[in-house]
Amino acid sequence: MTPPGTDPAPPLTRLPDGTIKQVNPFTGTKVWTLPGRGARPLGLDRPAPQPLDPSERDRHCAFCVGRMVETTPEIARVVRDGPSWQEVRGLLADQLDDSVPQFRLFTNLFEILSYDYWHLTHGYEPTPESRAHRTAYLSTPAGREHVAALARIRMRAGGTSGADAGPLTEGDLEREAVALFAGNHQVVAARRHYADGATNDSQHAFSGTLTPEEHWQYTRFTIAAVRDLYRDNPYARYVSVFQNWMRSAGASFDHLHKQLVAIDEPGAELEREVERVRSQPDFFARWGREYADAQGLVIARTPTAVAFAGVGHRYPSVEVHTSATSRRPWELDDDEVRDFSDLLHACHAATGSDVPTNEEWHHCPPPLDLPVPLRAVVKWRVSTLGGFEGATRIYVTTMDPWTVRERTVTRLRGLADRGVVSGRITVD
Ligand SMILES: [Zn+2]
């Protein structure tokens, strides 16, 4: 079987000396796993754990809930009251400590595509909700102080004069405030920096230490924010969702968060997929679930989603695909989101908090009507790309997909026995 429009080589080829050549069925990325290298440990550099200072609790980084005025004004938060979860929107600076946010949504202080980019290139304007929030926020002294402090940081970083003026000029404050409230690059941050009961700084709270229910809320909240970015910005052609875990995987802080970035192009990967899906509507099922099944790469399943070791990624990877290919992420029902979230959570838990990872989501954006499912790829950042990769565009990994599967399944069975992953999951 060969996917249409890609290299004629099959996704997986085992050579006589044990070399495994991989070609990603979706992207065409070429990866080689060389014999002898796969036996190496993950190669992680673990510094000696240091005890935590209890007085620093919830104040370890700018995403911590004890330092909420270091992030931009909050767009929304998820709060928990026993079994019920609620979304609260548009709080003012004085209200930030009135409830405990389990997850917070706010604009990235330094956006990849700035407000000016959207406004000047496309004529994008803030929504009435964003304007109303800005006006209300700036109407209190605490809100003004918060926004002015962030405005100064942005102006200094951008080399704009006037950043150190006594009080900021009204014009400077207004200009920066517009961008702070109408950013198209957003962050969803989780509450904990360290796991509950952590005593040293190696015990980070990551996706795998959330409960399955918390992870479900994290996923739902993220999906709703993606929907809103498309709704509020008619020029957004795609919303990229990703989670960099640990600084060595590109994160600013070792504090669990996802980023959502609206862009005005669909991106090269989606353009390739569109071509293939048009000629082969069952493309994702065939080269995702069915191929993984045939090759013995499936890790676990829920009723409407499957997790398997990915083929042809620059780093050893696990993929989670929903089977609902006809609907966008925000059109999935609660059970389908839960099925997707539970598997993603379980894969992170099995990967472990000490492995730096990139979680990348893929989905079908609104203008397209194609059978492209919501799926996530979790990449283990355990190797460093070098000159060979740059020169050849062939990536060498230390672990073949079967080894990734075996490591994940083994750890997942232990986690399932301890009841820390969802009971909806069947481990293969
Ligand atoms: Zn933190």
C-alpha cells in the first residue's frame, strides 16, 4: 500500500541490517532508525532535584496563579465547584482572586502575529466583547496599573520610545491595550506548577498528572477557544494549537500550558492533506487507524478514538486520532471529546513528566468541508537534530515506532492498574 501523492516508498521498510526507513503517510517526512541506536536510553539530562520553598507556592513563574497580573488580562477561566465546572469570562483586575482558576485563557504578551499585523494587513477589528472588556478593565485603578505595566514591557521590547514615561501617555496606553485585549495568539494555562504534594522541583504538574476529568476540561476549554478565534477573526484561515512541555521543548516556563495561534494561511501541511483527502476521502482512517492496526502499532483505544505510535516523525511520536472525520473539533459531542482527551492524557501519563514533548493538534478549519479528523501528535524531544538532518532532510531517530509503542503500552498498563488513567480506555 502506498499513499497517493507521496514518495513511492511504503511508510515502513525494514532493511536486512535492521535499519528501518519511515515515510510519514501524511507529510512525506523521511526518518531512519538505525540499528544499535535504538537501544540507547532516552538520554535525558536530569539535574539533582531541589527542595521546594513552601513560601513560593503558586509563585514559581509568570503562569502561576499567585502572579496573575504578570499575564495579560484574562479572557476566560474555568472554575470548579465540586462536580460542576464553569467558564467565567471578562473578569476585572480586582476580581482575579475571587475564584481559583483551574485553567486560564489569556493573550500571549508577545504574539507570533501581532494585532498590528491583523489590523493593518486585513483590517481586523476587535470584537464588541473585547472592546467592552477593555473599557471595563481600564475603568479601575488596578486594571489601569496592570495594563500600563504590560504596555511598558511591550514597548521596551519593541524599542518604542515613551516606555519609561512617568505615567504612560493616554495614546500609548490605548494602543497597547487594544493589542492586549484583541490578540490572536492565546495561552491556556493550567493551575498547578508542581503536582499536588510535590516536595521537590522535579515533580512538575504536567498533562499526565491532571486527572482524566481535569484533562477533559482542559481539552474542552482549548477547543472552545479555537472556535472563538475562528468566529472572532474572519481572516483566520487556520488556528494552530500546540503544547510545548519543558523549556528544552521550546516552552517559556515549565508550567503546563497550550498555545493557540491564528494564522492567515492554511499552512503547508494542511494544503498537502487537502489534496490527498480530495482524491481519497478515507485517507485518514486508512493511513491512521487501519495502517497502525496492520503494523501492530496501536497503543490504546476509546470508543471513538485511537492512539498509536506515529510513523515518519522527526522525533519518536504518539498520535491520537478521533474517528469523527466529518466534524470540526467544536462540533464533537462530549463523549467524543472525552474519548480523544482520555487517550491524549493517558499517552502523556505514560510518556512521563521528565520527557520534553511537543503536542501538536491538527484539524479541519471552517471554510473547508473535508473528512479531516481532530488529531494530536505528541513528539518526544529526546534527540537533537544536527547537520546530517539539515543537509539531507532525512531525520535519524533513536527509537522505531514499535519501541515507542512497547514503552508506552508497558507503562500504560501499570497506570491503568493504579486507576490513574480513564477507565474508558482499552490498552491494546
Ligand atoms: Zn508556574
